Amino acid sequence: MGVLSREIANNLTIGKGIVREDAKPLIINGNMDVWQRGTGTVTTTGGYVGVDRYKISEDTDGSYSTQRHTMSNTEKATTGFDYALQANCTGTDSSIGNTQSAEITQKIEAQNCQVLQYGTANAKSITLAFWVKSSKTGTYCIAINKKDSTAYNIAHEYTISAADTWEKKVIHISPTAGSTSLITSSAGAIANDTGEGLYVVFALAIGSNYHATNNTWTGSSSLSTSSQVNWMDSTSNNFYLTGVQLEVGEFSATTMPPFKFETFAENLHRCQRYLHHLEQNGDGSNIRFASGICTSSTATEIAYKCFPELRSTPTLYLPAANKFRIRSASAITCSSISADNRHKNGVNIQASVSSGLSSGDGCNFDANASGAYVQLDAELWWI
């Protein structure tokens, strides 16, 4: 195959966009396959609590829960996906305050956004596509928030037309939407670093302080228009989301490139840049988390390594110390655990026991009970 033929083969040209077939998707885990933290029901006021790479936010007088939804054969035939993120309103707020909001967000790392060329006259259009269904019909919004350097935001409406019915939405965002030049000016640039690049926001209920004109870039905080439904007004309300993809280029519903499915291993690998989670399965086996050395009769140094390299220095999360044990000459339940020297490739753990170790001996850091886990969190929070 000649050079020109290979180039054509490596690029799929559709509509006004050019999609690299070998390029990684901007959205990670768009098919909702990876749930390192668990697939069960979680009610929260905000955080990364279930499906990988999606931050669940709620700051209203109500509440909602999220969980993994397994598609029926009919749903899979319609959407092409096995799983969805399911949200259920569990506590109502019939009147959303000015500064209150509820939304689902994926934050894209800044260095992955360089293909957009924001901050230049050649800034690229983007197209967001996703499958959605809800028991509550009406006008909803997505928002694109550029948080790096100067913050610019855009909200765009879409309609859920039929209750409890999967619908595919395709939304084009121009860098000059609303006849603006915010993104094409130098202040529109996204730094080429490991911080926050873009937020992709799915609004559920948004207070008036975060309302903006539809499809118009603005320098004010915006998550929706004033037409956004109040999804928090009934505990009968649900919201399902899957098949999220963000493509470089201007596409319509008929020209949108197909969702690029990665293998589960590829998808998990990309998610593990932001969260490394290893857990005891609860099957009675004593999983070995890491190995180290006894530094005294009661103390150890454990080098816990993770792969791939994390995005940034992580936060270490562990359950109670008695969920773990040190195995050297014999197995001894841990009495305390601390950590130091956290870095992108892992963390040093100091696990202590009451007695029974020999300084200089090797040791293993094992699970002692169901529910033991080691979690290193390098998610994009508020950077």
C-alpha cells in the first residue's frame, strides 16, 4: 500500500470533520463499562462514586442515587450498548435555588484537548453524541465548560421527547457559537498539561445563577439555559445515559461517526490513570496487595506500585486497618496504617501490628477480611 493510500486508510472523512481511526476517544468510558468503585446504588452529595470518569454532583434540597443499569436485549438492540448510568431522584426539591444544581460531568485532561486548537483562529468544532432516556420529558441541557486559564462556557439545549424511550442526541458546538470570539482568541487556549481541559456536563436541575443563552459561548458560569427541566421535582424521575462520544468536527445525526468501542482492557487502562482500585472479592481468599520489609517487631514498609502511571500524586484511601494483615513468619492483623511518599507510580505504606515481627524480614500486605481494598485517586477534582 502506498503512502497516500495508507493516509486515506488511517483517516475517515465524514461531513465537515476528519476522524482518526487510530485516535483515542476524548471521552473515556463512554460506554459505561468500567465501574472500579462498584456497580451498586449510591446516594451522594457529590463525587466520583460509581462509574469511572463521571463525577456525580448534587447541591439541592433533594437527593439522587446512581447505579449501573444492565441493558435488556431490546435496549441493546436499540442503542448497541451493554450498560448505562442510571440516576434516580430519591428526595425532591420542587424549587431549585439560584446557586443550586444537579449534574453529571466528565472532566477531560487538558493535554488530551490539544487537538481542538482552542485559543487560535483554527479552533475546531466539536460534536457530542449520546444515548439518553428519562421518565421526565422536556428540555434538558448539556454544557461544555473550558476551565483552563480563562474560563469560558456554553450551554446547549436538547429535548427528551418520549418518556422511558432511548433517544440518540447529536449536538454540534462551534468555537464561535453565538457569534463570539472567546475560544478563537488567545484567552481561549487550553494549557498542555495534566490539569482540567474541558468539562462535559449533563444537566439535571440548574439554578438561575448558572443559566445562559442557548448555544452561545460566555465568560459567566453556565450549566444550562432557563428552559432546563427541574428533574429533582419527583421521586418518580429517572435518567439513563450511555454511548457518550465527543468528536472533533461538525457532524449531524446522519454523519456522526460510529462509537469507537475499545476492548475492556483498553478502557480499564485509560480509567486507571485517574483511579487505581484493587479490592478483596469477598470470596474468602486472602488477596496479596503488596510486599515489603519489617522495620521492627511492630512496623513495616510496604511499596505499593500501580500501573499505568497516575495523572498526578494520588490520594490514598483504605478501609479500617483490621481489614489487612501482615504475613511474615505468621499472619498478624494490622493495628494501624499510614502512608508517605505518594507519587504517580504508587505509594509507600507503613502498616503496624501489635508484635511478632522480626526486623529485616520480608513480609506481605494481605487482605484480612472481605471489603479490604487499596485505592489511589488521581481524578480531576477542582484543580
